[in-house]
Amino acid sequence: MSKKAPAAASSLLRLVVPAGKATPSPPIGPALGQRGVKSMDFCKQFNDRTKNVDVGTPLPVIITVKGDRTFTFVTKSPPTSFFLKRAAGIEKGGTNIGKEHPFVGKVNLKQVYEIAKIKQADDGMGHLSLKGICAGVIGSAKSMGIEVVA
Amino acid sequence: MLKSFTSTAFSGLRTVSQQQARCIQVSARSLNVKDDSAPKAKRTVASSAPEGTVLKGINYMKDGKDPVALADDAYPEWLWEINDPEVRNARIANPLDKKHHKEARRQAIKGENFIRDKKT
């Protein structure tokens, strides 16, 4: 993520890429090109690794580019907001959030639980309890204007 | 305070009192006390998704299917409490709970910020 990284050290790059649909110039091309990586290489590998995922599902990727311009990447589970919008059946989250404004969608606790289970499998979540992750999902829902019901 | 007990004649006593003081410090800090003495009320709310409902939008793999809801009892007890404002308010009202002090601190900070912003 540091754009001023010295040439010898590796740099991290965080992107959200639709599964199976990598390589448009705007998001990926320049970001990788700046670090000397051929975007076609990344896209082929990414699309191959995500071939079991529904096409178009946004997937966060963390790309580590080493000093010699080789790269490795890790794919994570889709963003929580993606799950919540689908579970609530809405296209976009709310624009006005708060007590004075109506909710734009509804999600129940069992869906929250299932979403949390998927998120728990991610690398960065090992230290969190499932209860903690559920609380995080509920927090995301509330900030999107999605009501969490039992 | 602990150093006042330092003396070779009372070295045995010093160790014990230091240990005791340390124990008291530790237990005063662990304010995550959960009060389990009251009988747990039976969960009154039933889930809006009864057993067998398909939980839509969760699956994102090509060869997978959306998970099906299990019976309410199959889910852990805490699931029904994390969205319950009464449970949260009870924790905030309980002065032995960490949440009480966190919330008090938060409100104090908000109050100070409000006053500070009012002045400028």
C-alpha cells in the first residue's frame, strides 16, 4: 500500500476485483503497471484462482510485489456490504442513515450468523470470536441503513 | 506505598502484602465481570426465519447453495442477545461491567468536546 516503497523492498497493493473478470485498464492496469508488474499475468492467475466463484463477485485482493517485480496475491472473502445488500435484496445501501430516516432493507440474525461464518474463514480473522464478527456485521448493516431483526 | 514495607526484618510479610496488593489491583482491573447469579430469562423472541427458510444472498460460489436456516435452538445463545438493546443497556447500567465505564468515558469525552467546540 506504500507508493513510496524503496525498490528493494516489497510493496503491498490492495484492490477489489470482480471474480473472473480481471484486466480492465482503469482499476488494475495502472496500479500494477506502476510497480512493474504485467497486468495480464496477474489477471490470468486471478481469473484462474477464482473460477469457482460466481462471476462478478467483488473480491478484495492483496498483492505483494517484490523488488524483482514478481508478485504473489491473496484473495479474501467478498466485502460484508456485498453480502448484506444481497441478503436484504437491495442494490445500494441507504443514503441517509439515522433514527430520523427509514431503513432501506432488512436482514435477520441467522443471515448475519452465516455471513460471519464465511468471514471467519479469512486469514485476518483468526483472533476474533464468531460473536465478535457477528457484532461487526451488525455494525456494518446499521451503517448502511439495513435493519437487523431477529 | 508498597515500598514502605521494604525491610529485611519483615521480608516475608512484604512479599505477602505485595502479592495481596497485586491481586487486588488485578481484580479491580478485570471489570469484565459477568453476573450469572440471576436466572437467565428464556428467550422470548422467535426468529423471523423459521427452520427450513433459505437464507438468500449468502452463497457466492458457483457450485454452492444458499444455506438453510436451522431451528432457533441450533444457534448459539449469544446470537439472540447481540442485537438486543435491553441486554446492552443492562451491561451499561451495571457498574461492575467494563461497558459501563467505557460508555461513561465516551459521554465525558463528548461533553468536553461539545464545550470546547462551543467556545470556538
